[in-house]
Amino acid sequence: MHYRTPAESVNPYIGTVGHLLTATRPVTALPHSFARVFPTVTPNMTDYYFAEKIASFPAGSLEVSFAPVGCEDPTGAVSRFDMSEVRSHPYSFEAYLEDTDITVKASSAMHSYLYRAEGARVIFVTGKAASFTVCDGCVLAERDEGRGRRSYTHITLSVPAEFEVRGEILVIRIPDGPCEIGASVSYISADKAHEIWRRELEGKDFEALAAESKAAWEDLLGRVKIRGGSEEMRTVYYTALYRSFGKMFDYGEYGQYYSGYDRRVHEGDFYTVDQLWDSFRCMHPLQLLLEPERHREMLASYVKMYEQSGAMPSFPSADGDSPVMFGFHASSLFADALAKGIEADYRTAYEGMRRNATEITMLPWVGDRPANELDRCYYEKGFFPALDNGQTEWIADAHDFERRQACAVTLEHAYDDWCVAQVAKALGREDDYALFMRRSKNYRNVYNRETGFMSPRNASGEWIRDFDPMRGGGQGGRAYFAECNAYTFNFSVWHDIEGLAELMGGPDALAERLDELFTTPAPGKYGFLDQFPDSTGLMGMFCMGNEPSFHIPYFYNYCGKPWMTQRRLRTIIELWFTNSPLGICGDEDSGAMSSWLAFSALGLYPVCPGKPEYALAAPMFDEVTLTVPGGEFTIRAQGAGSGLRYIQSAKLNGRPHDRAFLDHRDLAAGGELVLEMGSRPNKAWGLGR
């Protein structure tokens, strides 16, 4: 069978209809580039697949619109288009605008955009607070982005043109024939924007730039080669892999970068913009495995953000840390890199990790505020306290809507403390290691043995009365949890699964609780999803559509029932990840959901970042070859691509392998894992530890 190449297999319109909340966007961009091309649709249709009109395309913070001859208003460039005629790839985008009789093609470089318009006679470039200067047939657009940042956009045309500046609108009139408009963006200076244009666009047309972009994607996506399985699953897989390499964004401008963390220009490279609460779980481990050289730069950028701002960021944006979600999960990135042998400045990183863990409040959606009495309760009593029923919030820093999320905060900070402990131990900080290892057990303090659920406690240590594990906590469960309920957060202890099993009564009891999760139905999905709109992709109480569930199917491996992991995962993947606009069952969160599939479809998953180990399951393909630091690692599972889901036996580099786990050092060194597959479970395989 002739397969399309990995980059050609990508379908950016997968997931462009949301199951409940946010859909994906069909993005054309280089890996980790902030120069991202996608149509600006109107009306503001968040489900991109249903959009019928295109208004413009981005060029940094500017918008570019293409209009017919005689059009004098950017709103006249709005045009219907036929979705079935769109050609969308990671490296190029093409759409025919019916009302204006214009075909637009687009591609991008790291900091540049290039649009080819066929049929356009007028081009509008707009941007609030933007000023335009015309000089020597080029245009410089300067814009105040706020928070001390300014952008400089160097705009060029491939044909002679007439330019008119109308305040914050640039009108470009061009002659007959195709036209290409390039826009190169710098956050340093006008001269740097011109340098970027010279490096990235000068002398290149659309075909040349698209070919460069395609080659970059083929190199990166080609680090995972798959054989066997359906063409549909191949498309789903490579689309997920492509989405896993969007963030972090590379803001390095050929030896310099502007940092929004101290509002200065620095020498060197710089990555930022990271939805870390979403990405630490499997997106960063995937990038560490497949592009370790770039991952090192990301770790270095986290250190720079700490040095420039005084705090290790929790949800970094281009202009400083964002007070979004909760947790100090940068500690996970460094613990994972340390465990897997990645070089980094762990000593400086540890300074930031320790400050976060001892001086900054853990309150959700607050940011870098001093620790308060709630944090001291966590430090001293081992749990983050919840309000009693009907009790009025008195902590000034607490977020009115997001609330305390007390149980979730306790659980995820216990993991963060475990991560800090691992780095402390490597640095010889034995007292700190003991402190943070003690705190890593804090999850035990919110487990109510009588009810069998992670449950909220007030500052006096009393369990909150009348707590309902399924519906407690108000909108999104936010008084106690985060977007999911206690059924999901019962398993948010991936750093000490053995300890969690002991709390629940042993491995068999843990397996029973997993079964309960997958088989307990919501008492009316309408009301349940109204309260928990992030909990899509429901299978009983298990919600595939949100990050706190990602690791849960793999817990069966730790209970001595790996065949149940294999069964659950095949069902989840075949049901919720498809080659369709509905093919992603929850918020994509900038690649987090896709990176889960990018791992899981290979039969691998990093259950606990910070431990150099992957849980094993059955892959979706007959053969997978990964490019790893030591060469190539191949997983052979004949029949898996045709539906066989149960591992009968395994050999690692020719030797019997009876563990439902794979060490990172074995994977990274290169080699071969051969899985014998069957249609029924072999309950005797995978029990070794």
C-alpha cells in the first residue's frame, strides 16, 4: 500500500467541532513557531468546521484581508467559502473566497507569514494601535502590544503597488495578476524585522516557503514511522503528533530575544507560552523523547524566566506568567529531565522551584502572591483547607469564580513536592529532600477511608459535611476540585500509586475502584455536563476529555491487571479519536490532548513524569519505529493494526519481557520490543515489576 508521507497525512480539521467547549483551529505553522496561519472567520464561529465566511488572515497581531477591485472597506473583503474545497496542511493553507473570486494560499516561517493572492486587487492590513510607514516599496507596521511590548512588522509585496495609510488601516492596491504579500515580525526593532524578512522570505515565493515548511514537518513527524493499521488511524495519529509540537513558541530572533518577564532585550534563544497544567503530563515528555535538543532550550528558557521575574512560571505567556489553573508543575519538567538524563541548570532551577513551594500561595488562578494561612495549613497539617458549607471566603487573594479547589490543590502539589524532592536529592540537599518527600505524602490526608474518596477538610481537619463525590463543589467542582469530580481526582496520585493502592485496600481494591469509575453512569448527562462542562468523553464517570483523566487507564498495569489497560485504551481510542471534525472529545489545550494519543497509540505512556518509565499497552499499529538519541527503537505488534488488542508475550531485544513497563534508558538507547498479540487477554503476562 502506498501511504502518504507523515506531513501529508495530517488533517488540521480534526477536532474543529467541539463536543461542548473549545474546538481546535486549523493551524499552518512551523513546529514551535508563533507565526501561525489560520483563517479569521465570521461570525465568530468557535466551531471552525461550520464557518462559512472568511474575513482575514493573521500577520502577527495584524490582520490581512483580500478584496476585489474597487473595494474601499475591509468589511467588503468578507467572503463565503466552501469547506470541502479548502486545502489545509501543517505547511500550507489554501481557500477559494467565492464572493470576491479570490484564491488565497498561505505558508509561514518561524517569524514570517507569506500569502499568495490570485484575483485580489486590494489588500487591507489592519491592527488596533498600529501605525504604518511606507518606504522604498515596503511598509513598516509598528504596534503597541501592551505591557511594554512593541511589535515591528516588515511588509513586502511581490509586485509594484500603491499604498495608502488611513490611520490604523493600510490599503494596498495592486495590478492584475497574482500577488504575494510577506510579513516578518520582530519584537525587538524595525531593523530586526527587516533582518528576519531577509533571512526567511527574501527571494522565496509561496511554493519555496511551503516546501521548506513541509521538509521541516517531514523531519519531525518522521521521527515516528508507523506501519499497519488503517489509513484513517494513520491520519488521526500524525494529526495528533503535529499538534503536539505547537508550543512552546520560539521567540528567539536569530541571536536575540525580547522577554516580557523583565521587558528587556537579551542575547540567546528563548521559548515561552506554555499551558503547563495541561502540557506537563505527556506533551513535554513526548517532546523530551523526540526532540531532546529543543527540550533542553525550553528548560533553559524556564530558568531564564525565573531569573528575570523572580518566580518559576506556572503558566507562562509571552508577557510574563499568567495566573491560570494551579500547581507549580515546572518542577515536573525538571524532575523528568533529570530522571531521563537531560542536561539543564538544575541548581538555578531548584532555587525557583523551592521558592514556589515555600513562599508563593497555592491558591488557583492567583499567580505570584505570598503564601498565606491556607498554604501554612498545607505546610504544617498536610492539606489545603476547604471552606465549610455556607462559609464566606475571607482570603482576599482567593478567586471569586475559581475558588479554592482545595482537594485538587493538595493532590497536585503533593506531586510537585515529590518532583522538588527528586531534584533536591540530586543536588545533595538532604534536608530539603526529607521535607519535600514528607509533603509528597500529603495526598493521604485528603483520602477519607470511610467513603473511599478524596474529600475536602476544613482548617480544623474536619471532613466537610454532606460532601457528594459526584456533584460536590459547585460549578466545575471548584470549591474542592478542578473541572472534574472526586471520581476522577481519586486517582491523582501518579507519583505513589502503590501508596494509593494501600489506602484503598490493596491492588485488587484499586482495580475495583477503576472498574467503578468506568461503569458508574452520570445521573442524567445534561445536568452533569452543565455542572462539569470540561468532563466530556464520558465513559461512566471516566472523562477522556480532560487532563486529570489521562493517566487513569494505565493504573491497571500497577494493579496486576495490564490486560484491562489494553482493553480500556483500545475502546477509548477507537471511540473518541477519529478522522472527523468531532475527532477530539475535549479541549485540545494546545496539544495536550493530542500528545496523549501520540503516546497511547504507540502503546506507551509516561504515567509519572519524573520517573524514567513508561507503562505499556497494545499499540494501534503493527510496527512503530521511533528515532531516539541512541538510534531507532522499534515496537513490533503484528495484528495490532487489524484490531488485536491483547498482549500475549513480549521480548525486549530478544529476551523475554514480562513487565507491563518499559524503562526510558532501554527506549532511548534504541532496540526492539516484540509483542505477540491476541484477541483474548493473557492474564499471566505483564505481572513482573
